[in-house]
Amino acid sequence: MSSAYANLTRTFTRLSRFGHLSAIAGWDMMTMMPPGGSSARGAALAELSVLRHEILTDKAVAQWLDQAANETLNDVERANLREMRRAYDQAALLPAALVEEKSLVGARCEHAWRQQRPANDWQGFAANLKEVVKLSRAEAELRAQANGCSRYDALLDLYEPGMTAAKLDSTFGELKQWLPSLLARIVEKQSRQPVAVPVGPFAVESQQLLGNALMKLLNFDFNAGRLDVSAHPFCGGVPEDVRITTRYNANEFISAMMGVIHETGHACYEQNLPKQWAGQPVALARSTAIHESQSLFFEKQLGRSTEFLSLLLPQVKTLMGDRPELEEANFIALNQRVKPGLIRVDADEVSYPAHIILRYEIERALIESEIEVDDIPTLWQEKMQALLGLDTTGNYRDGCMQDIHWTDGSFGYFPTYTLGAMYAAQLFNSVKKALPQVHSDIREGNLQPIFDWLQQNIWQHGSRFTTRQLIENATGEDLNPRFFRQHLENRYL
Amino acid sequence: MSSAYANLTRTFTRLSRFGHLSAIAGWDMMTMMPPGGSSARGAALAELSVLRHEILTDKAVAQWLDQAANETLNDVERANLREMRRAYDQAALLPAALVEEKSLVGARCEHAWRQQRPANDWQGFAANLKEVVKLSRAEAELRAQANGCSRYDALLDLYEPGMTAAKLDSTFGELKQWLPSLLARIVEKQSRQPVAVPVGPFAVESQQLLGNALMKLLNFDFNAGRLDVSAHPFCGGVPEDVRITTRYNANEFISAMMGVIHETGHACYEQNLPKQWAGQPVALARSTAIHESQSLFFEKQLGRSTEFLSLLLPQVKTLMGDRPELEEANFIALNQRVKPGLIRVDADEVSYPAHIILRYEIERALIESEIEVDDIPTLWQEKMQALLGLDTTGNYRDGCMQDIHWTDGSFGYFPTYTLGAMYAAQLFNSVKKALPQVHSDIREGNLQPIFDWLQQNIWQHGSRFTTRQLIENATGEDLNPRFFRQHLENRYL
């Protein structure tokens, strides 16, 4: 008779294979599928999603999880069992009716939002969002009861296991104290250093060549992945076949270039997850925040560093045409420009955390029923004013309606962006200690020691350790926002 | 309580959704996937295939099929039930062990063949092929017992329901009587009409533009499909999102051009299958031979007609550059050249049936145990000599090892190519009767009446009728090779 643990591994391998098909069909939907295929694709993916849910929440899985807890397992197997349990609990906890209703209401809200946002129609959006919030509160309540935690903590745990609002309050609270004044100092300093913006058109073919060259430089394995185009850049596919995307703007090449570096960070993590455990939960990326730490390590710590930009410049000049704006100092300044604005996705790394803290504070209060949807615009205005000194009165479109995340109830996701930025700074600080020559290495294009360090400390472990263990093993301490502050001060002051 | 028939439609809708994912992941594998993704993709597709087999052969399905036979159903539902029963019987008949062994042995034989063919290694190939034939005979025997027919008829029925070796013997027998002499007369005639071959390079971008223009002209719906590149051209995807492929050769553009026309014929059939029954077996294409009749209608009846080639020529000149070889008479002669050769896929439409008759006679005898694998080379030589006057002694590579079909045991498939060519000629004959101006319509680019006729007579019916009913309704009689002969004589003599 095979062990309960062996039965579980077979079940999760099967789930992983179905997940593979879901990932590829999902990627295709965003990159290749003509509009007419949408409805049939949606139905096919939903059918697979129902199947995966049934397989995961089967009674036998619950029994095997209980039995396996008493079987003799090694450390990795024990970690794998922990992740299996987590996946099962997350899936089995919600009644099917709630899952279905949330999916329907979320899809409706998101669909309407695509029209409402350009129309600045807050009232229309708020009506749908209230339904989404109602269901997200219900979900959070069920998860909170099962986990013995607060509602918001229960949602946060979906994206960053072990993270709590208390810890965020303390971390983000610290950030809030120094960020606005640091930002003001940087903006003031940069106001004395004007930059010249290169003027397009920049051929899409040249931008593609630059993207491919960057990916090669960053060790992306083209034997196990691709670069394509989509409306919103993402990293998809499966570890054996990672699909990243970008979008091209003929008037401006830096966004696509930095987007490719960012997604390549996600991709290298995926491509280097532990192959010996492939198909098992323990082989998956640790968390949303750790995933983001890898993309931000690539984009911010590495990609926007003076050394990396210098390394890149000759190729940029070759592909985009030499011109005064691509003189080295100006090119670096362009890529390190800090300019507070209304839109999160366009934000530089200094003002970005302000966007996140604002959203975190609002969504936490919303889920905990301390505020209601109607309170959002006023809070948004106040916090934008306080954190970034910007006025959004009446501008819902570029204010509280700018993001897709709330439309389908992904509350608890936003904090992972800034957690990722802080982890990235903390990891790079350890890289600098381990590799004293890292700055000259980067300038010379010798990046392998950095990849080796990440492989050794992050990638190869998959989900074997908790986020806290992983970060402590890699850096000697738990999350510490000090490294992020140091990074910003070193780069920008 | 829902009816057994309703239960069946739900089950087949579910199967169709999983089939959708299989089709898209399969297309991706051939067009987009990097080599490193191969193993994981294979495992994922196999897992889905096992699932679909389980769903289809579930005991409840067998019960519902029996119960539904006694329920009140309209004509379409009755036809749908017939196709459901057929799908169930085909799947449920074989023991899982045989299916698995056949799949393994077939994959091994095909894999080895990819090396053995270029190496002209008949002995190596024959050893594997014997295993494939053994299992195909076992499969055929089981199917034959269940259907009460001969072994080969049972395999033929998988691709062309209702077709028999007796009918093929009579039809192909007739062809054999006039084909060699007709071929000789055409070759003799054309030997007095030399053609000039345009010399490349022809930019792939220009060939793509030509392909897209052709697809538009042929009413391909780009809102529900795409054109991409693969090593072997095919038509894949799902009716809501049809994916066709071609391959480009910088030295020669006519193959890709004709390939696109061919695959667009397949695609237009798929795109115009009955949407009101989508997801049900009755909404699927009638058969392999009818599918091929649509691609050959597009490519041979329409695409290589003098009128269509004239219509096309200005665009060809624009994209490929005007040159003496693209003078109208030469361009038409190029596309209507008849030249018997060793390779089936390169054959013109006059010599093509000879390749098929040869393969049919050999594979039928093989499955019926009248010959053995070791007999194939000698038979191949004799038949090539008799039918096309060509010698293949010792040249296995371009002889009996040239096709992929036998490597995985797809015996019974070959005849559908020539059945398709004959159906295409018969259908076009009816189009000419229904649309007396069709030749001038084609020359002027007014193709809609042709598409309307196909829609009315073939596409909209899916699998509602048997092949024989469908052809009789459309043309007034059952398959009649006379129309194919007339077509060849009219075009080439």
C-alpha cells in the first residue's frame, strides 16, 4: 500500500499538470488569442478550474493530509506537506457558492470598470465595488475564523504567508516617517539637474532586439521560455517554459526596456526553481512578495544602478541611434528620475511606496469594516496630499479607480509590491557583503556571481522555507526596511 | 430529473472544453513552445488525455446512451446521439493497456524514424514498425469484432465512417485504369510547354503579406483565428479560434502560398461549423475525408484554377516583384505543372492518387495479415513502377519510409486524401451547375456565392448527416470518381 504522502504527491503532480495547461492557455489568451475566441476560452478555463478545485478538495486529500502528518518524512517532504495543507485549506475553506458568486461579481465589476474608469464614473463603479467588498469581507471572515486571525490578515496571508497587518503597520509606519521628507529632498536636488528626453520614433524591432539582448545578459534561458507582447506586461507560463511579455511604445523605449528587466527577474526565479521537486507545491515560488523581490532586484537594484546603465549604454546607442540624450550622465539621470505622480504603475521607486501605503491603509480599513466604499475618495485625497503632496479631487480616473486589483476583490495584494522592494534592497545589501567587487563586476557585465548568489539563497529553495526563514538565512535577519532607506539615500541623495 | 440525453450533452460540453485546452496547448507546442518545455507539456497533455478518456468511458455515459435511445429526440438530437455513441464505442472498446502500449510503441517508432529516415535505415525502422503493426492489428481485430466488419474496414471507419475496403477497391480500381495513361498524356503535353521558375530570394515578410491577403480573399475570419509558422503546416485550434500554419522558404514562394490556401479551406470549414450546437459532437466536422475535400476544394478546384491564378497575379507581382516568370501564362503553367516524383507531399494533383492507391493497397494487406512488414519495400517498388513509372530500389528514405502516418499506427488514414480530392471535384461540379457564372465570378474575385454554397451544403451541417447523405444532398449522388477524372482532363488535357 502506498503511503498517504505518496498519494498526495501523485495528486499534486496531476494538479500541476492541469495547472500547466491553464497557464499556457491563459498566456495565449493575453498574447495570441483573437477576440472571437474569448468566450469559448473562458468556458474552457473555468471548466478546468472547477476540476482542479474538485481534485484538491476531495475528501481523500483531507484524509491523506491527516495521515501523512504521522508518516516519516524528511525535511523537504515535511515542507511539501505544509504547502499541500495550505493549498487544501485555502481551497476547501470557502463554500462553492461564495467562490462562484465572487467570481461572477468580480468579473462584472472588472468588466464595467474598463468603461467606467475612462468615463471617471465613480458612482457607477462604487455600486459594483460595494458588492465585491461585501463578498470579500465574507471570504475574509471565513478565513479569519479558520486561521484565528483578523479578516485582513487572513487575506494578506493568501499572498504573503505569515505577514500581518501589525507587522505592516510597524514597517510601513516607519517608512511613512522618512519617506515624504526624503522624497522632497530628492525632488529638490533633481530640480537642479535637468534631463533631456530622447525623442522617438524608436522602431519596435530595435526595442525587441534590445529586450532580447537584455534577457540574454540576465541569463534568461531561451530554451525554456519566450518574450512576447501583451497589453499589460506579465510573467506567465510554467517553470519549464516561462512566458514573459512587454509592450512597445514607438515614442519611448525606456519603459519597455525596464519592463523586460523586471519580468526577466520574475522569469529567472521561475526558471531556477528546484527541478528535482517539480510538480510539487514545495517547488513553487515562495510568495508574491518574494517573487516581486526578484523582479525588483533585477529592475531597481541591478537595472537602474549606475553601473548597469553604463554597461547597457553601448548597446542602447547601437540599437536606438546615438544622440545627445544618450550621453552617459543623461541616460543614467533619465533612468533614475524621481517625479511624484498620480499613477502607481508609472511611479519611480522613491514615490512608489507612498502609493502602496495609501492603498494598504484604505483596503485594510475597508475589509475590517472600519470604512465603507463611499469613504474611499475622500481618504484617497487626504492620503495623496499627505504622502505625495498631490491633489486628486474629483479625478477618480487617476485616483481610486486607477487599479484593477480591487475590481475582482484581490485585497491584500498591494502590500507585496513594497514588501518586494524592501526584500530586494535587503538581499542586494547581502550581495554587496558577499561580493565586495559587485559594482565593478556589474559595470563589466560579470553578472554570474550575482545570479549564483540568488540561486544559492533564494531560487533553489522554492517554498521549502517560510518567507521569514528564507530571508533570515539569506541576509541574517528578518525584514528590515533600513536597507531600503539606505538604498534610496545612496542612489538619490 | 434531467433526461439521459441532457446528461450526455453536459458531459460532451465538458469534454469539448477540455478538448479546447488540448487543441490550444497542442498548437502552442508546434508553433511557440521552446524545446525545453517539451517534456512537461507532453506530461500535461497526456494527463488531460487520460482524463478525457475517463470521462467519455464512464459507466454512466454507457447507461445514458442506452436510455437516451428511448427518449423523444428531434432529428439533430438523434444525430448528436449517434455521434456520441460512436465516440463512446471508439474509446471504450480498447483495453487501457493496449491504448497505452500502442501510444508508447508508436512514439518510439516515430522518434527513431526521425533519425532512421535520413539515414535510409530500413532494417532499423522495420524492427519498430513490426511492433506497431502487431498492435494495430490487435486494435483492428477488436474493432472488427465489435463492428462486425473486416479489420481494415474497422480502422478506415475511424477516419471515414461508413467507408469500406470494398468501396475503395472499386473506386480506386477505376482510377487505376485511367490514371497512368492520363498522367502520361499530360506529361507528354506539358513537355512541349516549358515553364520558367522564378528565382528568389522572396522575403518572408512579403510571403506573410501574401498569405494574409489570400486568407482575407478566402473569407477567413481573423477575429476567430490566426496564421503562424510551424515545421509542418496544419490547421488546429477550435472552431471559435482556428489556428492555421505554414512554413516559408526564401527561395520559393508558391509552396507557402498554396499551403495557406489549403489550410484556409480546412479553417473555413471549422469557422463555419454550426455554432448553435457548439460543444456537441454533431457540431464537429463530418470526417477526415470531408475535411480534406474542403482544403482541396480551396487549393485545387479553386486555388489552382486559371481564373483564380489570374485574380491573384497582380498581388503576387506587387509583393514578389514583377519579373518575366510572373507573366500570366507562365504563372498559371507553374501552378499547374504535373511531374511524377517519389514524394507524396510534393506531388501534383494528377499523380497524387497514385501515391495513395499504393499506400492503401499495402496497408490494407498489412492489417489483414496478407503481407508482412518485410514485404513492403518490394511491393513499394513494384507499385511505384506500375503507377508512376519510377524506380525506388534501395531508396527507402524517399520510398516506404517517407511518411509519418505508419510510424504511430495511423493505418486507414491515407485513403481520405484521395477521397477528399474526389469529393472536392464532385462538389465543384455541383457548384458549377448551381452558379453558371462561377468562372467569371472567380476571375473577378466574387467568391461569396461559392462560400455561400459550401456553407449551405457542407459547413452548416457539421456531423448531422452521414458522409453519404451529405454528399448526396449536396450533389445528387454518392461518391463518383467520374467528376475527378473530368476535372483532371478539363484542366490538364
